[in-house]
Amino acid sequence: MEELTRKIREKARSMGATVLAHNYQRPEVQDAADFVGDSLELSIKAMQTDAKTIVFAGVDFMVEQAAVLNPGKTVLTPEPGSICPMAWQIDPPVVEEYRKKYPGAPLVVYVNSFVEVKALADYVVTSSSASKLVSKLDAERILFGPDKNLASYVAETTGKDVTAVPLNSYCPVHIGITSSKVMAAKDKIPDAKILVHPECPPETRRLADFVGSTSQIIKAAGEMDAKRFIIGTENGVVHRISKLYPGKEAYPVSQDTICPNMKKITLEKVYRSLVEKETAVKIDEKIAGKARKVLERSFTLLGVEVPWLRK
Ligand code: SF4
């Protein structure tokens, strides 16, 4: 494994490429990457790097988003079959159906969606910015998709009437982090703080000491005055916390909280992607341009500098 990591590092350096890995990737893939983070952090990192080639170890919508934000760079996926089933639950016909049903309601889409959907949205958010952006909207009814659990979290934290688009959309990994599993984990480690992702069901979130995105969970584990944590998100985050904070202990809610699609990417596939320069992500530039406008509007409303307009 170490030999392959060394070969990846050497190959990336020799061809001026950078390797980015999502927090949910296998530990060894995280350790071989130049940068590890959540989907938005990785997209911004992709924009900041001078590298013209980016190998993105993440699922389909993340790789696509990096390509949308980086016209002119080559974005490679080591495994095109690494998909996010939740992102596939919303598409333009679904958007049209809900727009017709709820005329005038702003549509806020989760970053876990494809460029065609982002281009049709009013705003795009991450799990860390969803509540903040929705609270700024001058509307009481909000359409939010995909993910009924994140939609309910946004409703709880903003007091607005948030309709999930589509109604039964969910992440198959986070929906499995049930309250009974969390209670069983807490029984084993009573002094542990419980940190969960807002894609978890509402009953699970109610048991938590902290609810936040993967990056917010990682940050909270570093800042909280506690030694042990039960982590209610994909188990790749447990590795990240253990690596960043050697004095702290992170435990998964259960061993099966694994996103199988994220785990399809192996060190071998990352290396092959660099050597064969495969598989390059192709984007329709016209649709990408529309999606970038929606992202710009979203960053502006959040008071965040638009990364690609930075001087
Ligand atoms: S954990 Fe859920 S939302 Fe994240 S990539 Fe896997 S299926 Fe998609």
C-alpha cells in the first residue's frame, strides 16, 4: 500500500496533477491525496490549485461540480461508477413538477445534485450553508431538494415551511443512522459526545450534541472539550478525526455506516487514473454557465466571496 501511495505521489508530481479526496474516501485514499475535505472545499481547492489536471476521488456529482467550477482544467474520476444515489433522485422533470405545484416558491438545491438541476434552481447550498441561506429568503414556503431529512432540518432551524423535492428523497447511508443505533453506541461509551450529519433522520438528530456538515463535525470534534465522540455520518470521517486529533477518540455509530460508492475508489484506481488520464469529465458549457450563475447568486446572498471572481 505504501509503495502504491509513493507511486501516486511521484506520478502526480511529475505530471503536475493534484489528487483531491472526499472525507468519505477509504483511509488509504485520503492519506495519498494532496487535500481532503467536503465537496465544496474540494471544488474551491480545485480552483485554487495551479495544477491543470485534477484527480477527484469522490462520487459523480462532486467530480462534475469540480469540472463546472474549473473550465479549462482536466478533471478525472478514478471510477465513473462511483455514483451518489441521492443526487439521482432529482432531475429536471421532478423540478418542473414541483415548480408547477408550488408556483412562486424559491427552489433551493443541495450541492448533491447534477448540473442540469443546479442550472434550474434559484440557489445552491451545502449542508453547512442551507439553513443560513434559507433564513435570508423573503419567502415562507421553500422547495428544497434532494433529501427530506436535510429539508426537515432546514425547516426546524429556520421555522419555514420547507417541502422536500422530491418528497421521499434521502441518502441511503445517513437514513440508516437510526436513533436506536445511536442509543446503543451511547450505552457502550456513555461519556462520548454525539456528532451527527443533518442528512440523518430527525429522531437521530434530536439525540445529538452537535449537528453539522462533515467539515463542521470534524471542526467541532477538535474544538469541543471532550475526548470521545460518536460520529453519525459516513465512517471515513472517523479516520479523519483520529488522524487530525491524536489525543481524541472517534467511534462510528455502527460499523456498517459506509457509502459503498465512495469506497469503490481504491489506490489502484487513483494510480491508473493518473497514468491513463482517465476518465475525463465532460460538461455542457452552456448548462455549466447557468449553474455558475446560480452558485454566484448563492455565494453573494451568503456574503461569501465568489471564489472564481477572486482577483
Ligand atoms: S453518503 Fe449519501 S449523500 Fe454522500 S455520496 Fe454516499 S449516498 Fe450520496
